[in-house]
Amino acid sequence: MMRYIEMPDFPRRRLPQQHLPLTVPVFQILLSLSDCDLHGYAIIQDIRQRTAGEVSLTASTLYAAIKRLLDAGLIDELEARPSDDDPRRRYYRIQPAGLDVARLESARLERAVKMARQKRLTPKKA
């Protein structure tokens, strides 16, 4: 009779490069969280402001992406919230693995822009 060893119940973590390429919403969320903890609506506002409205996330798109980021261990939901803040707000913090993934995606995009420049596909500077 075969015996099976029970394994601990934890999600499998992928290597940072295995998350690439990132979708625009996921990359923008990681950028928003790269230097401060934010709640969902603040993430939406930050992305809209930083991209001059070029990227505008709906709440459903944001929270679906946040769920994937949480499941992947790239961000965490914070337990503690500012005492004067709305208790319904959930705050998120990027994890070291999330920073690694964001850096790799930035480098990937930089290489793509370099290739576009070599092919003279980028706009001329004014």
C-alpha cells in the first residue's frame, strides 16, 4: 500500500520572470504601490493622474487584478489602517517579489522601446 506525504497548504510561488509580460493594469498597480501603501480608490486616482487619463481603471478591473496580485504574493493587504480613515477601505503594500516583477517589466519595456527606436518607429522629439 502506498503512503502519501501531506504537503503544507500554500500557494506555489513563481519566479519573477514567469509573471511577464504584465498587463497594463497590473503594471500600473505595481507602479502605484512601488513607493507607498494605497487603498483601491487611491490606486485608481494615482494611475489616472500619472498617465494623464491614458489608463483609467474601473473598480472591477482594479479588484480583479488586485486579487491576482494577492494570490501571487506580489502585494499584501494591510491589517492596520489609519485611525481617521474610512474602515471600509482596504490598503495594499507591494512585496519584494512585486518590486522584482515591476523592475523586470520596466526593463522589458525599455528593451522594446529601444528596438522601436532602432526601427525608427518612435516619434521625433520636438
